[in-house]
Amino acid sequence: MSAEAAHVIAAQTSEAKDHNLVTEAVRETVSKGVHYEKRPVKGADGKPVAGLFNAWITLDNPTQFNSYTTDMVKGTILAFRAVSAARDVVAVVFTGSGDKAFCTGGNTKEYAEYYAGNPQEYRGYMRLFNDMVSAIIGCDKPVVCRVNGMRIGGGQEIGMACDFSIAQDLARFGQAGPKHGSAPIGGATDFLPYMIGCEQAMVSGLLCEPFSAHKAYRLGIISDVVPALKVDGKFVANPMVCTDRFLDEFGRIIHGEPKTGAAAAEAQALLKRGTIDLSLLDEKVEALCTKLLYTFPECTTKTVEELRKPKLNAWNANKENARDWLALNMMTEGRTGFRAFNEGTRETGREIDFVALRRALAANTRWSDELTESLMPRARS
């Protein structure tokens, strides 16, 4: 910064109003499992710029793959409100702790043990969830999703609410709703058709099959992808997916698709030999934030607002009726699916007996506690 610019700033600085919703002390009390931190933004020379920051909002529940509890939803809302009010923040980095997951959605233990069968309470929770998505998509600063691991279910939805996504290439993406008693109407059905097209949105939303970061990049759901696996001191691309071929014998694109057979076994062995290093991910995220530093802030905010409109319009049109449906669903399929996920094990699986459910409904069986119990993974022979 030039001496003349510094003189102007010093001469014209005045006391500023506080536009925060709550004080920092209150935010820290509420924000259990959510960390808010300002880190100096780096200039073009790679050095920290004095007085300007990126705000890092980190979901911190790694033992449950950074799934968000009710308190974490509150903390995320307050953190994004604080970011919008922060005059010294250039961009937001939204991420998760560790290297296993960005976020896998709502906390299924809390869902199963408190919200299942409790529609009025889940409706209140969904008000908070809606406010979280709205806080992200309405943030006054550009939001970069640092995808440090799995981005599944509601985690995929809050990730798609961001403006940019940069992923480490071991991360997986996808929806989980129809497999676990819900529908992906917390943003996925609004954002996916716009972002990747109607057909691929159907594949993701209905089949609930996780896909690789390389496929996510090919589909256009993320803006960049970098290696995270180090083998013998060198970064290598995710060995579990096809990254060096683009067409199979039928002419289908297979870039980013899983390897099979002997190739998959070799890849698994290589994966076990390596270690996870997210330094390239951090470099890419920092580089993007540096590019944002060298723009007019108000022009940037306006551009972001305009480019968000297709997502925002779809979200605002549907979020309230989605909230009502999701609450009522907690009496039937939601209650059953979340309980199955919470109570199941690796041995029994975490999904209900779908065939038994469909047969029961085809026979006009009413939903009851007995029906729900009969569908649990532990009840299978």
C-alpha cells in the first residue's frame, strides 16, 4: 500500500457501526463444533497482507464425519452472519476438520434419537437448516468450499450453496436421501439440475451412488481438484479411479469412474502405502482467495449476488414446502431410515429391508411401530 493511500485511510477513518447479529462471546458460546477464524489473506507475492483476512469456518465433528448437530447449524449461521459484517474479510473458506470428510449432512444419531417420530421438533430444526443454507448463499463475501473429504447428503447441499468448490481427489460426492429415509430437498433438487443437468441430477439424487472428485470436476460441480495422496514422498492422483483414460470400448466417458478387478486391487494396495497430505489443497484455496483480493469489493459482491440468482430463486421457491414435507416424513420413512442408519452395524448394514417395506405397502399395511421394527437391519434373518 502506498504512503498516500495510508494517509487517506488514516485521515478519513471513523468509528464504525457493529452490524453483527450477536457478540463474538455469544457466538463462541453457541458455536459448539464450529470454528470461526480469520487468517491473513496472501498477496500476489505470497506474503500475508496486513489488515485483511480470509475467514475460515470449520465444521469440527470428525468422529461423526463432520455431520452437523443442531448446535452446529446455529453456529454456522452465526459465523456466516459475522463474515458478512466483517469489513476486513476478503473471502470465506468453508471446510471440515481432518481429511476424511467435509460434511456428511445432518447428525443421524441426533436425528434417530430425538427427531425421529417428532415432526414438530424436526420442523423447527429445518427452520434452522434453511437459515443455514440461506446464510451461505446470501453471504456478502465469496464462499469457497474447501472439500477436504467426503461431501455427502446435506454436506453436498451446503457445499453446493457455496460459490466455488476445490477438492482433494480422494473426496467423494453424492446424495443419500432415498436410501436413508429422506429426499434431497435441502438444496440438491434445487441446485443439481442447474449445476449438472437434469439427467445427472436424477442419477445423483435417486440412485445415491457416491462419485469421485474427478467425476465431480468433469460434471462441473467443483472448480478444481488436486491430489492428496503421497506415495514415497510424491503426490499421485487417486489410484482408485480412472484418471488417464477418457473412453471405454463403447465410447463412454469413464474419466473419474472407479477401477475394477485387478486394477482396483493394485490401487487399494497403493492407497494403503500412502499418506494424506492436504498442502496442495490449501495452496489452491489460498491462490483463489488471492485472486479475489485483487478485485473491487462491491463489484465482486454484486457479481456474486447476480450469479447466485438461479440457485437462490430455486431455493427460495421450494425451501418452505420442503421443510413441511420433511417434518411429516419423520413419522414414517424418515423415522425408519434414520433409525436403521443409527442402529445398524457394518455386519448388518445400515439400510432397511426395502423389499419387505414395498411388499408391506403393496398389501396396504399401515405404518406402525411394529412395521418399523420389522424393517430394522438387526431384524433380518
